[in-house]
Amino acid sequence: MDTNLRVRHSAESPKPSEAEVVSAILEIENATQKASAAGGSLPEAQAAPPSLVLSLKMLLLCFVLVMMVASLLAWGVYRMAKGFLLPVAGRGSVDGTRALHLATDAMKQAEAELLLARVAAGDSGAASQVLEQSASWTGKTESTPKTDQFITTSLNLHDLKSRGAALEAQLALNGIPRDASGFATLEQDAGNPQHRAYAMWMLGALGNRGVEAERATKIIEAYLTDPDVTVRSNAVIGLALLGTDETIPMLLDRFRNDPAVAVQELAGCGLSESGMYSPEQRRRAAGTLVGWLDDSLLSPQQRTWVTQALQDISGRNFGANSAAWQDWYESTR
């Protein structure tokens, strides 16, 4: 949905393309691997200390990742203006029921950051690697501003595979295993008002990845009318991340009836382009949206969002012409 956030590009500071940045990262990665292999055959007197080699690799990787952040930031912020952000509270704010300061594996952390940078740049192969490897990051990596940036950008790519990889990475970096124990931890967090908003988001992510989706839906549904607008906002996001048929009417209700315009807008975003719904599910939601175009009880802002949502779902632009939208919807059935 539209917001006032806009990104201004400076003609004086051109940035490399996503493909160029990813290519540079891959070349450096390959070069370091070759250097390591070659180093094994050098005479002992010429070999650099392993700790120094590792430090140099880490410094080089950090430099490249910083450049990646700079290149992704402008278009990533624009995507965030029309999509979902990460939960407002994270691992560092959760109490002693969870280990907060797990020993971070430097190589695992570097692997996670490199792969997430590539996913954010649209690399489908990297998304596959994250889906295969992210479970091994749990308890050995941590969420950082850098990983947050990559995950947020990936969550707002159009490719559902990349979004799924971002969800699994977010769970792993926050120390949430994709199993019953992870669900139990988040269920406990949902019962704590200080951590409830965080739990709403993460339960949606965990349910989408195949862990207790029905139970997650019921927990989130119970907080859709919570007095705290932040909890309601994250509950709406959690439903869209679940991406099940059952959650569509719930989001339509929040779009129509939530007292906060921020929650209404998030519900519209979830139905139209954010979250984990398939194109078919979004077209199903469009049937209700089309029926609302002539509803005098909608606010002018809601009517604008309905039109925007239909444009996002259909790729068409019929403005406020309800008859044209109805014809389009009938043609999709």
C-alpha cells in the first residue's frame, strides 16, 4: 500500500547493480577458497598463521557486506515502505526463559550473512541454500542490523521462495528451532505482554514453515483486538505470514473494522502483495474487495487502499471503476 516514504537517488553517487555486487562477493569467496587450498601446499615457512588468514577473510567479507548493504539500502527501504518489517522486539528483549547470549560461531555467522546478502539481491540459488542450511544456524548465530536489513529486503521480494528463506533465517537467527520446542517458546512469549508483539510475528513465521499452523492461527486470532496497536499490527502480519485460507477472512475483517489506520493498511498489504499468500489466494480476497468499491460505509482512505490492493493483485488499473473491476474479477473465476 502507498505511504509517504520515498527514496531519492543522487546522481553524484551511483551504486553498483545487484548483479555486480553479488558477482563481486562470489569472486572474493572463490578467491579465498582457492587461496586456502593453495596455502596447504606452501612450505611451512611461507604459510601465514591460520588465525591471520581467518582474520583477513573476515575483514574482507565484512567490507564486501558493508558495500552490499549500501547498494541494497535505497531500493530496500522503498520496498519496506510497501511491505512488512521485522517484529518490534527480538531475541535481546526476551527474558531468561530463553538463552540470550549463546556462543556465536563466527564461520556460521559469516555464512548466514553472505547467503542472506545474496538472497536480498535476488539470487534464487542462495535462497535454496538458506532453506537447506538455516536450521544449522539455530543457537550458533545471532540477529544483527546487517541481517535484519537483508531479511527485511528479502521478505518484500516478489518470489515466495526467497520470502520463505527469509522466514527460516529469521527464526534461526533468533534461536527458535522449527519444532515443538520452538512453538512452546513462542506460545509462552505470547502470554507475556512485553513479548507478545514479537511472538505474533514469529508464530506466523513458524506456522508457515510447517510447525503447528492451526494452533498458531488460534493464538494470533485471540489478539487481533488487543488494546495495544503494536500487538494488533504484528498479529495482522503474523496471519499474512501464515498464508493459509483460514486467515484471509480475518485480514479482511481487520482491514474493514480495526480502529487504527495503520492496522488497516497492514491488513491490506498482507492481502495484496506482502506475506505468504499465493496469487490464487489473493484473487480470492479480491472478490470481497471488489464488492466494497461501492460501499458508502468505507472511509475515503479505505476506498483508496481497496483500489491500490486490487491493482497490486491484478496488475491492472481501473481506478475507482467498480464495473470494470467486477468484469476483471469475473474473468478470473
